[in-house]
Amino acid sequence: MSLELTTEEKLDALPAALRAIVDDFRDVEPAERLEYLLDFAMEMPDLPERLQSNRDEMDQVHECQTPVFVFTELEKGAVHFYIDVPRESPTVRGYAAIIAEGLDGASPDAVLQTPEDVHYLLGLHEAISHQRLRGLHALMGYLKRQVVAKMGEQ
């Protein structure tokens, strides 16, 4: 008996907002996925002022080659991720924007049930390098660890 989830089971595990983004990516060709990813990178909102002036409150995701900083909040049962990625790293920035938008307001359980290979569900393995994919995988794992830590604080 295999414990590996099927693609359909992984898709069903996604929170609704993230599932909608994944479905949009899956509906286009690989070359268009990269363009769509870059659109997310360009549209990623700036950090809130309170974090811009207190960057030391953010944690660095050391597994990523790109400097990625994360601040995780758990308010009233809803998770909020604030992620800072340089504009010069549009692939990672785009993925971070997708994850932050797709998981915003999700319950901790929904975040923890989200497969760590969301990048494969998005079809990004057909558009970007394996090295970049490892960083994307690490980012999702890091976000889950942050949620677990925040749950432990409450």
C-alpha cells in the first residue's frame, strides 16, 4: 500500500484560494506558466510598514539561495504570511507571492495539509530549473514549520 498521494488527492488538499491559482496554472502551456509566475512576482505587495521598519522580526529561509525573509502571523485561527524576496529574483518572488496569496487566511491545519510540492502542482517543473525547484520546496516546508511554531506559542 502506497502512502504517496495522487495528484488529484494533492489538489483536493489545497485551500480554495491556492487551488484556484493552481488550476489557472494547469490550464496553460509551460511557457505561459513562466509568464504567469513573473506576473505574480511583479504584483507581489510590499511588506507592511510595521515590518519594513522592523526587519529583524523576520526569519530568513536559509535553504533558499535567494535571500527570502518570512514573517508568520496566526490571528483568530487564520494564518498570514509576509514574505520578502528581492525583485531581482522573480522566480522565487513569484512563487512566494502565489503561496502568500493562496494561503492567506487559511487555517493552520489547511496550511499543514498543503503538499510541499505545490510547485509541481503548478507545473513549474516544466518551466524552471531543478535547483530553483529545491528552493521552492524548501520555502513551503519552512512556512509549515513556522505555522507549527506559532501554534505552539498559543
